[in-house]
Amino acid sequence: MTNSFTNDNSSLSTEPLPPVERRKKPLRSCIESALELYFMHLEGQQPSNLYKMVLDEIEVPLLESVMRYTRHNQSKAAEILGINRNTLRKKLKHHSID
């Protein structure tokens, strides 16, 4: 069975994405590679709460980066993220992001 996940310079990938596809979707490729590694290292254990784990891993750096980009302007950050300002505040509080 071939592996659709890709990771440059890794033995994980049996069919790496063409260079154009890697450029189009670099975040997607990183996530796919990270998940493939995660599954490989489970050593027979059943994963649990994977959806929440992945969202938490992605949401924190996303929020931190956007807050830095907007110089902590929550209105601008919420607009960039496409979410309500109150939702942004709730997420910032939940993740203890100043």
C-alpha cells in the first residue's frame, strides 16, 4: 500500500507530492507528515481525542502568530481569522495567550 503522506528527506514518503503540490499546500503536507509519524509511533496503542489534540496543536501557534502580526489588536486579529471578536477572546483565554 502506498503512502500519500509526504515529508521531505524522510523515509516515510513512498510517493512524495510533486514539487508544485508541495508549494501549493505546505501546511497540509506538514500536518499529514506529522500525523503519519504520530500513527507510526503509537506502537499498537489506540489513539484517542485525536481531533482535539490536532486542533489544539494548530490553534495555539495560529492565534499567537496572528496576534503578533496584528500587534495584539483583537479586532484586526478576529477579522483576519474570520471569527467573532468574542470567540477570539474566548480562545485566547482558553489557551492562556495574552
